[in-house]
Amino acid sequence: MTEAGANGTVKVCRETAFGSRAGTVLGIALLAMLPIACLSEPKEPLRLGVNAWPPFELLSLARDQGFFDAEKVDVDLVDFSSYTGILRAYHQENIDGFLATLNEVQIADNFHDQPAVVMVVDYSFGGDALVVRRDIGDLKALRGRRIAFEESALGSYELERLLEIGGLGRDEVVAVSLLPEEAEQDFHKGMVDGVITYEPGLGRLVRDEGGHVLFSTRDIPGEIVDVMAMRRSVLDGRADELRRTLRAWFRAVAYMNEHPREAAAEMAKRQRVTVEEFLQGLQGAHVPDLNENRDLLGSARHPGRLHKVARRLGGFLVRRGLTKKTTPVPDLIRPEFVDLL
């Protein structure tokens, strides 16, 4: 119901009970008979910000399959073209929560109302990778090579992790900061030896440029994570609605796992791609079900694997000067909503 509608409903109820001074006694009697709904403002829907990434479409699937209705929860999905738009809407209090990468949620400098993580949406499982020339056979062979990467929180983190796993220092490679499309062009021209990238550029570099994947997020499963983050006032005042929303999400996950092509056909329509293209996009990510989410988030007494990931990411963000501080992990991750489903 719109705000105007909600106010109108309350106004009608009041006029029915107290329409005139002469009707005061009758009004008091009628007041006891009025439904409770007439005496309180109806709640607005939970508003969730979403941008284009295949696993995020599961929220639309939950809506279109009637899972929100089945769980008796009212949810509005608000589409954005970028995370910047989501962040702006959150600051303006136009949305109650959003889906984003964990590292974005951890940048405390970006928030005056720090959201909390209530669920793991997906984690990259091969969708982000380092593509190199055929003559580079292992990570140690990157020594002295030119590696292109996008100097964002995500691209910088991937570079740091692959160097760490390869036993290389940052000064042992030539790191070149480029946008993904620029890096792809420079690889084609022979100006860089490797590119940290993601689909669809990843596929083009392997297919058209003769590169091969030397390192991917399959080597660091669960570290590049997308989460659902919610405003803390929602956690305190609308916990039951949030739990119902999460139940609808996991019903959509189960439906996708049981009927992958049917689910992909529905979700592909919104992204205006073929079913095959959508399924290809999903292959680079893993969507955890309820049990895996419980394992990732843990509990208040027994923190899950996500806590370790968040501490690693938080240290990286501060070390690289991307934020002055991060929210303490026990305060950032709220496992009780998934744990009690």
C-alpha cells in the first residue's frame, strides 16, 4: 500500500469512530469493535536493492514463483545499474537492504548506518580469473611479467591472493592498472602477459586470444563473496519479516537446483539473454543452500568460515587504504536469522 493509501485508511477509521461530538459515546463503543488493522499504520514492504548479476535474479524468481506470497511477506525489489546507485539509495533510506560483495559492506567509511550481513548469496567459483599467455605454466613464472588488473577492492584482492599463493612479492611482477576492456586490448596487442578479469572477457581471452586460466576463484573458494546486507533497524524491528524473506530465498534456491533449465528460463528473461547464456553465467558462481549458509555464518558461539574470510578482507581493505576501519566481524555478521530458519 502506498503511503497515501496507508494514511487514508487510518483517516477513514478515525472518522467512522468519531464523526461528530454527538457520536462520542457510540464512537467509544465502536472503537472496541474495530479491527486492529484500523488502529495502526500498515507496514511498508521490505525494500531490497539489486543490480545485474545472475545469482541475484533468485530474488525475482522467488517473487515470480509466489514464494514471497507463500511466506506471507511483502518485498519490493528495486533494480539498480550499479552498486553506487544502491549505496546512494541506502543512504537516502529508500531501501532497507541490498545484495553486494562482502568487501563493499565492510568499508565502514561508506556508511553512517552500517548494515549487517544476514546471508551468503553466492561466492565466485571460477567466474573471476587470471588469464595468461600459453608460455606461462605456473604462478612462479609470473616473475617479471606484466599483469593487468582493475585497481578496485576486488581486483586488488585477487592480485594479492594469487601472488601470495605463488610465493611472489608485489615487486616481483609489473602490476598494470587498467579497466577490463583496456586490459583485453593490451593482451591482444602483446603489451601485457596476463589479465585478471571475469566473464564475458574471460571467455573471449581464452577462446579468441589463445590464453589459458592460470588462477581463478576456484583456487580460493568462498573468499569472493556476495551477501545480503540489511539495515539494523530491520533486524531489530522486522525480524520475522526478514526470516520469511530468507525462507522464500531458499525456496527459490531449491527450485533452481531441482529445475535448473526452467528456473534459468525465467531468470534469463529479465537479463534479456538466452537460457544457455544465463546458465553459463551461473557456472562461475556457487549459490549455497540453507545448510551451507549455516556452516558459512556459524553461530554466536561458533563462528563460521565467513568470519575468517571477513577478517582477511578487512585487513586487506585497511592495509590498502580503501577504508580507515572495518566493522568488527562479530558485529558485522548476524548468523541468527539463518540459524533459526
